[in-house]
Amino acid sequence: MSDCIFCKIINGDIPSMKVYEDEHVLAFLDISQVTKGHTLLIPKVHKENIYELTPETASHLFSVAPKIANALKSEFEPIGFNLLNNTGEEAGQSVFHFHMHFIPRYGSGDGFG
Ligand code: 5GP
Ligand code: ZN
């Protein structure tokens, strides 16, 4: 989609700090990290939200999730993670290209939750 920020990141029109990439998905650091290493995982195909994901796309996203968590664990040494998706404005979604947040946790006072 031409006016989608995340499609522009996939196309390289907007720069990003890549954490992981393959044919189907891209993971990159959030521009406004709620904790150190906050990362977004997105499908390369434009799907607005969880309702629109095909089982194949959902399956691929989850199949790479452990790789991303392990890469972030090695790099940032968190003591835990929150994985979350916001679907719908009322749930806090602000970019309407499906994404999963990987939020590394560092203990109370880390700024999230
Ligand atoms: P949502 O609120 O839709 O669940 O999450 C959208 C996320 O995208 C936010 O955490 C926001 O900081 C991030 N974001 C928005 N625009 C950009 C951008 O241009 N680059 C990057 N790396 N992250 C972005
Ligand atoms: Zn998009």
C-alpha cells in the first residue's frame, strides 16, 4: 500500500534498523522504544490486522518469533519479554499494517507496564 509507513520501510523508502529479514517478514527496531530493543515484526504482504492474516502468514510470523527473541536476548540481555499485537484503534493500534511488538523487559522500573 503506497501510503503505509511499514510498506515504505519494507520497500526501503523509509530507513529502519533491521533485526531480522527473510522473504516473507521483516523485524526492525521501533522508532520510539518503550524499552531498550523494542522491536516490531511485520509480514511483507500488507495486512491491516490480525483478522486479515492468512494461516500461512500467521504461521511464518510465529515460526520466526523465537529467532527474534533469541537475537534480542543476546544483544540486550533482558530478563523477560512481552509479545503483543494491537488490533483496532481502541486497542491502541496506530499503524494499520499488522505488527507484533517484542518488548524486552528489565525488571520493575523499565518503563513498560
Ligand atoms: P501500534 O500503536 O500500531 O501497535 O504500534 C505502532 C508502532 O510503530 C509504535 O510503537 C511506533 O513507535 C512505531 N512506528 C511508527 N512509525 C515508525 C517508523 O517510521 N519507524 C519505526 N521503526 N517505527 C515506527
Ligand atoms: Zn503496509
